[in-house]
Amino acid sequence: MKETILVSARVTSEVANRLNSLAKSTRRSKSFLAAQAIEEFLNVQEWHVEAIKEGMAAAEKGDVKSHEHALAILNTWGKSA
């Protein structure tokens, strides 16, 4: 089992009540659900930051397309070939 550490956070009473309700419904601990939510949040945020960095690096190299080019591609979405 991985080593764990205690992390605390202040949440509104509404969030605390929702967490408590979900814990009861799923028969999981509030701690388990909070840890799972934090991990999922971090995964999304880390992906987002990395995508931004990649986009900025591409822009710095001049590897960009015009707004018109992007719209032309988007306008083909959902249309039959």
C-alpha cells in the first residue's frame, strides 16, 4: 500500500453535506472520496497546463494556423465526406 499523508481542506457546509451523503450512498469513506476527487482534479489540471505549454512552444516556433484555417476545418465537422 502506498504511503499516505493527511491533507485538510476547508469546504462549505453544502459541499460537506454532499460529500457525507455520497459517502453514505456509496459506502465509501469521505476521505476516500475526497482523495479520489483531488486526484481526478489534478489529472485534468496537469493535462491542461501541459497542453498550454505545448501550444505556447508551437507558437514560439511559428507552428500555428490562421483563424480562418481553423474555422475552415471546424466547418467540415459533422458533414458527410
